Amino acid sequence: MAEKTIVSTNVLLIFNQRIMYRPIIYRLAGDFNIVFNVLEAKILPKQEGRIILELRGEEENLTRCIEYLKKEQVQVEVLADKMHRDENRCIHCGACTAVCRTDALAIDRPTMEVVFTPEKCVACGMCITACPVNAMSGIAIDKDIDN
């Protein structure tokens, strides 16, 4: 039997007031065999809730999990699609790595170049602000930055 590939992705989940307190997230582990890590949560009583999760599991289960969330009326945004780096502009100064809290931007020690791993990105936008040559662009979920 072929070994299944484990994948990981960061997602922003937006819960409206009606579904805010339903145990939707807890079903991810039991029903879909997904390991999740809460990277950030902004939940206020009687308001919209936003949670950033790292989801890890077999690709097929991850797809089914995201379909389930959408069926439950959770707005799902894959964060790897939010930020981009212009390879031609980047001078590998490392300023972005100092503010990247998920290590999506890190220095490769042998080459001393900045490596961008979009799958780790939570689209916080800190790299956009830190980059002196504007090599980073995208939609930041934490700020009013939209490059």
C-alpha cells in the first residue's frame, strides 16, 4: 500500500455570530484525522470570530476538512495565497526574518539568502512593513495593508 503524503497549510477561519459557539473545530481531529495548531485567535462575544490555524494531515483529509468547514458556513481563506515575494527585488538583507513570527521567511545559513516558505505564512503583513526594497506584497489580514 502506498504511503500517504502529509501536508500542512495555514488557514484563516472566519465565524459569523450564528455559528461562533458550535464545536466545529473540534471535529477536525476526530472526523478528518487533522492535527491543528491555533496560531492566532480573535474572538469577541457576540461578534465575528477569526482564527488562524495550521492544519496538518493527509491531503485528501485536508481537502475534505476544508469542504466541511465551508459547509458549516465558516469562511475559509488559505493564507499561502495571500503574500508574495518579488525575487528580483529581494536583496536578501534579512530584515523580514526579524519580524516573521512563523519562520515563513528565514535565512538559509549556507547561502545566507532569505528563503520564503508560503505554507508557513499567516499573512500578518509584518514583512511588508519591514522590507526596505518592497519585495514583499499581498494582503495582510492583521493590518490595513494591501499591496
